[in-house]
Amino acid sequence: MKTTKSTCFALLFMTVLAVRSEPFRTDLNPALLYYQAFLMAPQTMSDADWDYLGSKAGLEQKLPKRFGPILANYDVEFKLAQEAAQQKAPCDWGIDLSRGPGTFLPHLRFIKAVAVASKPRVRWNLEHRNQTGARDDLLTAFVLGRNASRDGTLIGALVQYACETLVLGTIAENFGQFSPATLQQLEAGFETAPMQGTMAAAIMTEKLDHVDWLANKLLKLQQANPGNDSNVLAAIQKDDELSALGKYDETGKQDTNFWQLIVAASGGTTDGILKLIKETEPLYLRLVKIMTLPLPEYDKQIQIFAPEIQKSRNPFVQWMFGDPLKPRVKEFRVQAWQAMVQAAVEYKLHGDAGLKSVMDPCGHGPFTFQRFVLDGVDRGFELKSAYAGQPYPCALIFVEKEGVPFRTDGPHIGEAVQP
């Protein structure tokens, strides 16, 4: 009996191995595999571990052995996400935007978490001479970030930019540890990744998700209460989705006066409210066109548009548009960073000729190049874009030599990390 059971188990085991030896499918909706990957996500590292990774001591020393098992806990999640990245079908997250501004987007925080986890995993792999593992984790996080924008939402696009920033920044921080072959493979992987979601496309989704949704909700209430604005206004207060709309202060507390402002601005009628909503439509169309403009025409037009939003007496305008300057800043920066990484790779492979072959997408020629010296030691090189849409230089330092840790980007670029 035991022999029979053992034989059956062995046959089953061999069958599983045979199935696993077959190439995995590439015709699936990537989102299905991504959701499976998120289910396999381990418990996040402790705050103490994350603090150590970002500390001066943690940055200037090789990662302690204890991080090996911690980072290996992400293996299954990254394996599934890597398979998702190789699917041929478009990524459909199955998000129903009919809920309007209240639409749930639970996948986005998991997407960002994968990109964050890729950073220490890449570092560990490079320290242990695993170029393939480092390359795969970076491309997996990059493609996942691109797919974050597939639902067309503004927040999806912003998460995409955050993921790309993490990946590109990780390459800059560890640049000298990548082999030329790995850098070429990363460059090729970025070229074949899904197209980057744009702010222009996200703004159009925002219009559908806000203006059209809100107008349809009010029209249905109006039809249900013909000629009775009092009932419509009362129904708005009872509708969970409508009553939740409004501005939030810096602490996240809702402005309970929002609908009072709407009623006052509309004259207290449903038609007046619908008119206020209608007034936002041409602003969306204008903003979409502005978001497609190259520098410096974009800067000129957005500086005209932004004050109009701030001065508007229409409460819906203030709620729907917020600060129109911020989103495109992130888009320009990521585009510049990606070109910087390409220029850095070409510089490593082909010297000055390679560097000058890549143009600054925000300028009129190659990036500004200079060697970076810290405490008398040449540690790498800095590439700087002509883009000036943020309060600090749009630049990256590519670290070629290990030593005292320093900031490779941001407002404190080039400064040594303090204890």
C-alpha cells in the first residue's frame, strides 16, 4: 500500500515538473498575474530595517547577511510580476470608473510597494554579483509602473512616474556596479516597455470621472424630482457619493461648507449647479491642449491658465483642478531622467560621442556634463537638464566609485548623507 502511494506521489510530482518545464503563457491579461503577485507580497520590512537602509551607515556598508532572507521573501511576488511584464495582452486592471471620484484603486499602493522593494533587492543582487537578478527586478518594476497608468487616471499616472523615478534613481546610485552588457539590456528593456501614460490622457479621464459623472448624477436626481429643487438638494445631502465631495485641507479634513458654497454660487437651483459644472468643460479641454505642449510653450500657457483657476469663483473649478502646475512637473522630470540614464549608458559604452548622441528632451541639445568630486575624490559624473520647472536642478549624479554616501538627486544633490 505504501509502495502504491509512493508511486502515485512520484508520478504526480513528475507531472507537476513536466508542466512547470513548459514555457509560461504570454496571452493573459497582465493584471491577473499582477494581482496574484500582490497576494504573495510578504510582510513589509520593519521600520528599523528601512531606516537602516537609508542611513549613512546603511549606505556606506554592504548589506548585512540578515537582509538576504528578508529580501528573498519577495522572490515569488517578483517572479509573478516578471511573468506579467512579458504578457502580450494589454493590461486591464478591471477598474470601473462609474463610481466617479469615489472609484477605488486598491492596486496602486501595491504597485508602488513593488518599486520600493526593488531598490534594496537590486543593491543586494549587485553586491552578490547577480547582474541578471538586478536587471530583472529593475525591468519588472519599470514595466509595472508603466502599467499603473493603463486605467487612465491621474493618480495612476502619478504612481507610474513615482515608480520610474525609483527605478532610474536606483540605476544612477549603483551605476558603476552594472556591467556594460546589463546596461545595454536595461536600455533595450526600457525601449520595449509599454508606452508611458501622459498627463494629457489623464486629464481627459479626470473630465469623464468628475464632470460627466457629476452631471449625470444630478440629472438623474432632477428627473426623479421634476420641478422640485428642494427635493434635489435634499437628495444630494443624502447621497453618500455626492455629499462626500469637497475640498480637503492639509490634514485631510473635509471642508463641510463645500455644498453650501455650491448652493450659494448656483442660486440654489439644480439648473444653476449644472451650469457651474458645465463651466468646467472648456477648462478641461484647454488644459489637455496645454499638457501636450513642449517647453517653453507649455510654461507660457500654464502660467496664464493657473491664475484663472486660482481666481475662479466657481467652487467646482477649485475642487476639480487644484494646482494644475504640479502634475506636468513630474512628467517633464521623468522624461528628462530617462534620457539621462540613456545618455549615461551611451557615455559608458561610447564615451563623449555616445553622451552627445542623446538629446535633453527639455532643452536644445545634450545634457550638461561634469565630473562629480567629493572630498577630493572623483566619484562619478553629473548630468543636468535645461528643465527649470522645479525649485531645484533637474539633475542626476551617476555613482561610479564607492565611498562616502551622498545625495544623487533632489534639492540636496551632491551633499554627503549625514549620520
